[in-house]
Amino acid sequence: MLPFPSINQFRNVVAHVRHQAAFMGRDEAGQPIFNPAPVYPKLAFQGTVKLHGTNAAIVFSPEGISYQSRERVLTREQDNAGFMAHMEQHLDAVAHLGSYLAMQHNLTGIDHTVAIYGEWCGGNIQKGVAVCGLPKMFVIFAVKINGNWVDTPDFSIASASIYSMKQFTTYSLVIDFEHPEIAQNYLAEFTNKVEECCPVGKAMGVEGIGEGIVWRCVSDPSSEYWFKVKGEKHSASKVKVLASVDVEAVTQIN
């Protein structure tokens, strides 16, 4: 089982980046040493539409091909909204996807583990969003090879209802972690547009609301730099809607 990690909120990523910038190592007693006047970086982030479905994965390993939900390895008797059954009906497409990634990352032999994570969405999997008006589909949003996150491929096999999140609308933002609060207005603006009309649904001929956006750091693919922002209609107690910021006031305070 190769579970997909929980995606942070913006404040968690801010704390992580600032900690990394200030951390200088450890002293002889093993205690952390922090720079009293750290220089916080500006980092580029790319956002992709967050789909409302169920987490699923295809895993290629020396033992063969397996399928997962977020919590468990799937079986034919205990599937996840028909994900494994669908993929087993399209084994040629699944094998082609594995071969494509092996070629892209120069993988030879069989001693490799490739986990392809995505959202299994559409149909009756969830309700209240645009993609519910579409047939079930697997939209890839992350790939891990031998324990390392790699760039998500811009790859699709429409005949098997397999797509890449990067085929749809993406968003770009440079965040200054010296003043990260200023980015909140832009994050909220992008999120509101997705909630008003889901770009994935619209690209596939159905209009309706979207869930939000997942942001990833361009220069560091590790999951500590991922965060999600949801619209008001999808926010829960653990995912707060970002408050707007008075940029002029922040500038005056600084």
C-alpha cells in the first residue's frame, strides 16, 4: 500500500518554507540553530483544478499491477466505486500508461515502483459539482517513482477515460514568503473562478460549480510544498476559506 499524503493548507506551507529558510543545522547538543534574520524566498507555484471524487491509484511494481483507494489496496470483491473494474476492462491502456512513464523516466528492468495517483470522479461518485454530469473518469494529478515525486505527465487515453490534470486549465503564481499574506487575494480570486464554473467540466461540455485548486511548488515537487484552497461551498472545518487581505494596509505596516 502506497497511501497518498494529506494535502496541506496554505498556512502549513508558509510555516514549512519559513522554517526551512531559518534552519541552519544543529549544535553539538543536537539542538536546532535558527538564523535570527532569515531571508525568505519567492517561489513559483502551479495550480490545477481540484476535482470532487474519490482518490485512486494505479501502482506498477515488481509484483505486477495493483489498484488502490486512499486507504487500501483494492480487490474485485472490494472495489472503490468501480475503479478497479474499469481499469481491468482497459488493461491495454493501463499497460500503455506504464510504458510511457518508463520511457519518460528512463526506467529499465522490473525493479521499479511507479504509483499514479488521480481522482476517480464523475457519474454517481459525488454530487453537486459539474463533473457529476460526466461519465466516470480517472484524472491523474500526481506520480511517484521509487519513492520520489516527479512531474505529472500531460498524457491521456480518452478511450479508457484516463486524463491528466495538466490537460485542463492551470494557474501560476509567485508567492513572496516574506509577505505571504498578499498572495491570499490571488488565491481566493482563482478559487472563486473555479467554483463559479469548473474548467474541467466546461472543457468536457458540462457547466457547473468546481471544488477548488491544488497548488504545487514548481522548483520542489515534495508534498510539503502542496496546499489546497476550496471555495465556500466546499469548505469544511479543516479547510478554511482564505480571508481577503488589505494590501495597502499590509504595505503601510511593513
